[in-house]
Amino acid sequence: MIEKQILKDCFKKFFGEAKPRFFTAPGRINIIGEHTDYNGGFVLPGAVDKAISMAIRPNNTQYVHLISIDHDNQPIFFEIGGPQPVEQWASYFYGVIEEMRKRGATVGGFDAVFGGDVPLGAGMSSSAALESCIGTALNALFDLKFPKTELAKIGQMTEHNYIGVRCGIMDQFASIFGQKGHVVRLDCRSLLYDLVPFKPKGIEIVLIDTMVKHLLASSEYNVRRAQCEEGVAVIKKYRPEVELLRDVTIEELEAHRGEIDPESFRRCAFVINENKRLMAACAAMEKGDFVEVGKQIYATHDGLSQEYGVSCAELDFIVDIARTHKAVLGARMMGGGFGGCVIALVKKEGVADYIADVKQKYMVKFDKDPRVIEVEISDGAREI
């Protein structure tokens, strides 16, 4: 998290002596539960100790004045209710304000300085962290009384309507509802959630960023959604009440295998089994059995690679190295696929060896130096 003093000094430089309030919202990881969200299933994200933070104060006008520390203190100025800013990062502010206004809120003008340390391009949802930080700050600043669930929806709709990304709600939900020492077991259909204790003694979470993103990612995401919907359509002929793959059992899917395209069948089987793996991992966490959690994580990667077809050579390579290290309990690709990060649970005494081995072998194989990110589970959006 960016130091509060840095925000304070920058705010004073641009906006004078008036005392701002300070807010922060974290990025997230996802322990297990991949490609289940748009199928109405479960996910298991956690907020992390990398965040977007902000100094902000009302200015008693209808104008927003922004300074982005991460963009060389670039200033942006726009009117509430006016045209959307051209700069994408300013559009997050604009979008959150407009989504709040759609819900009947009165948002006044404000001055703000913001910056963060959520690694960009690593699949840790820096955009959701920014939306959650803005929403939490404006909710407090103007006493809007939006519940947390509504703030998550406002962030999601900002992505849909002002950024052009039709994301699920997991990222915003984790950023707002995260709690130190816990991960969030979220039902993506009902938005009911539980906080599951996540306190692995002597174990660290290590993210290794492949530093690649293959062009297949966006187009293949839509293909996977369509394949899952194909499976649902077949089952729906026999059980009309079925709306989502979440409602289908593996036995039902097997019973109608002959009616489903073989590739679509594999996609559907992965999602159904992934929900089961998530529940098994949660039960193991509650017992403190992180060896079992690791087994489920490895199984998820195998499913993502072989059944769902969203891994790539770089991700598989890093996971294969993990399997050779006894200190690594589990590793898998994290996120939509075709690049991004591998998440691993690693015994503390083996972290350095695992990282050194991956970096050396990955450089030889792909001529790239992977980025290593060590994170801890942290609290969600809040006033500092």
C-alpha cells in the first residue's frame, strides 16, 4: 500500500493545506474457483496487501479534480454530469459517480490524489481496487449510505458501462468484503458469502507472473461461455428449471453425454467438478489441512489445462516446476487464462529455492524474466 505521507504531501502540493480523508482498497487473488462465476457457481478470492489508496476532500463545486501519482502526477478535471473523460483511469471515477447518480445519490465535487502498488497486468484486479476505493470514499464523504454489496455492483457496472469490460462481480466483491486472515467463499448467483479462515502456518502465497498474455484470451473466453450454455440447454430439455451450469450434477451431464459436443462436455465437466473442488478446499482449510488444499489446487490446474483448455505453455511450465519441489503444496494458473500468473502455496523454508528455480529455468526456456509477487491476505476497502 502506498504510504499515507506520500498521498498527504502530494495533496498539499496540489490542493493546499485543507486536511483530506484517506481511503484504501486492495487487489485480490483467487485461491480456487476459476471460470465458475459466470456459471452461477462459487469462487474463493481474498483481498491482498497490495492496494489503491487515495487522499480526498469535497470542494463544494460540481467539478472533480484528480491527480494520479502513478501517471506522473497527471491532473484531470471534469464536471459531474458532463462528458466522460478521454483518459481511461479518470473514467473509473466518472463511472462510479454516474452509477451512484443512477441510484439516486447526490455526489458533489471533490479533489483527490491517488496511487497504488497493485501490480498491473498480473491479474490482481487493480481496476476493481480503484473502483472500490472510489466507491468507499464517496460513500463516506457524501454520506450516501450505500451498503457494501451495492458498492460492489456499482464497481462492476462501472466496468460494463464506462470501461467496456463485461466482468463478473468477484473482483469488486473481494476488494470490498475482504478480511485479514480469511478468504471469501462467494456464491456468484445469490451473492451470499462466508468468510473462511485462511491462516496457513509457515506457508506463503507466491505469485509468478509469466509476463505474457496471448491474444486468444478475449475471444476464447466467449467461446467457453457459449460451450457451457450449450450443456445447460441440453439438460434444460429434461429439467426446465435449470438456468445455470451450477444446477447440473456430473451424473446428469454424463447421462446426456451423447447429446453434447465432446469439447463442450469437457468444458461443462470442468466447471461442475471445480465447484466440488472449491468446497473440498474450504473444508480442508477449516481443518488447517493445507496439504489437501494444495491437492485441490493442482487438480484445478490440470482441469483448466486439459479440460477447459485455457492454459498455455508458460503457465504449464511453471506449474510443472512446482510439482518437483516438496515445499510447494499446490500451484495453478490464476485468472482467465492464456497468460498471467501462477499462484502457489509454498512452505516458507522453500520459497527462495522455488523462486530461484523458476526464474532460472523460465529464462532459459522462454527468454523472459518472470515477475515474482509475494502477497498476504489483507483487509478490504476502508478509511485509513
